[in-house]
Amino acid sequence: MKVVEVAGPCPVMISNKEASVYDKICGKQGCTKEDLSEREKMVAKHLIGKGVVDRINGRFYPSFR
């Protein structure tokens, strides 16, 4: 488990697999769907739901709300 700081009062807990996808997105300053495998795309959707990642114009970016 990993804790990610996002805007708001509470940090968000993410799993190890989510952390690896999050690190991949952060390391490239955002990435496209083509950069991710099918499983990583599903994990990215979960991260969007948690508010950790934003999808803007078809690219995934770390959330800094």
C-alpha cells in the first residue's frame, strides 16, 4: 500500500499495482492510453475514480487539484 497526497483533507491509499501505474504516469509527465497495457488501463480508470489521476484530452496526468 502507498499513500498519495491529493488536494483535500485526506490522503488516498492505493495498492501496489495502482502505485506502479501511478509512477508510470508521473514519470512521463502524463501518458496516452497506447502507452498502457489493458490491465494498466483498467487500473488507471480506478485511479481516476479515486481522484488520483486526471484524464485530459485522452491523456492521463497526475491530479493536482
